[in-house]
Amino acid sequence: MCLVLLCGNLLLVEMTSSISVFFPAYNDAATIGALVIAALDVLPTLTDDFEVIVVNDGSTDGTRAQLDALAKSHRELRVVHHSRNGGYGAALRSGFAAAQKELIFYTDGDGQYDVRELPVLHQLLTPEVDVVNGFKIKRADSRQRKVIGGLYNSLARLFFLLPIRDVDCDFRLIRRSAVAPLKLSVTSGAICVELVHQLHRNGCRFAEAPVHHYPRPHGRSEFFTPRRVIHTAVDFLRLWLRAMLLRQAN
């Protein structure tokens, strides 16, 4: 934290808060190396105390070997390997557990978001804000995925009274102190709803920032398979039922 004198007024700027950046990765050998390097380039512009973590969620391509090689040449990089694929939620939970700095930022390892836009979120993390959530300026996906994503966001806001417009945007900067009390349990992509819902229920204050979303540069998404979509839908319903019970109990 530092104080800057600007036009006779004191401006509170969080320039020295330490930051953990992590990427969940599954078969992202074609993109994860560039994301790590981009993170290592942008983080020194925000703080001198940072770390980069990649959670390799049981990848079967060259992701593991590439990350191990990068970790040997970049001391700021730590790699968490899952012996088997546990799902997106499991990867996020490992990332949060591994993060050791005051602020935690994460985005996906598939290259559809640009980690160099992290400063856009960072500048909104004032002392009055606990979470800065990105929202896609324009979704760079197929028509089918846009429709499903729009429906998912609408249902999430309706069922869980979420304070953000795009829970499906995995580009988030969060205070570690806000994450610490959470009890995340979901292993599917529905963990984003669980995360935001618990943060909101705990009284966290949110800000939002527009970020770019790019076409997937390599391969196909591992999420939009029938098994994973069904798993996410079931977890979503379970979370909603749990939320309803909590509301009735209160």
C-alpha cells in the first residue's frame, strides 16, 4: 500500500500488495507456456512480490513436461500436478490452496483471455473492493456456446442473486482474505457460481471490468462434452437447493 499526492489530494493506491497468479490447465500444452511468460512480464509492473502457479489437472499431452521445464528456468513459477483429471472445480480449489500472496488472480490456461489485461482489474481493487470480476466485451465462441453461456449466466443471476453480470468470465482478482473462509466443494465448472455466491453471501464488495475474449487458439474445449455439461448442471442444481435451505434456515 502506498500514498500518492495527486493534484493536492491523497490517492490511495495498492501498488505493493503481493499477488499470486494461477492458471488451471488441462491439455493446454499449446498455450500455457505463453500465458506463464506473459504473467511473468506483467506482474513486475504491479508489484515486486508475486508468484505464478499452474495447476496441471491430469493433462495427457505435453503440458506436464513443458511446465516442469519452465519451472526450472523461472523461480517464480510453481507447478501443482494432479495425477488424474479432477475437473475444473478441483483445479481451482488446488490453485486457491496453493496461492500464498495477498491477492489472487486466476484465468484459464487455454489462451482465450489475455493475462496482460490484469492491470485493468488491479486498478479497480480499491480499499472498498474485495473482488474485481471481468466481463467479456464480446464472446468469441460459436453461436451454440454463446446461447448456452447467456442462458447459464441468466439462470445463475436469477437463482443465486449474484452481484455480477458474467459469472462465466474466468478472469478474477480476489483478496486472499476473502477466499480463506470459503468452503468450496464443487469439482465441475459450477464452482464459479459457488465461488461468487459464497463471496457475496460473506459480504464481499465487487467491481467489474470489461476484458477481451479471444477465439480458442488451439484444440477444442474440454468442457462442452455431454458428460461435463451434465455434471455441471447437476452441481448447479445442488448448489441452488443448498442455497434455498440456507435462506429458509435464516
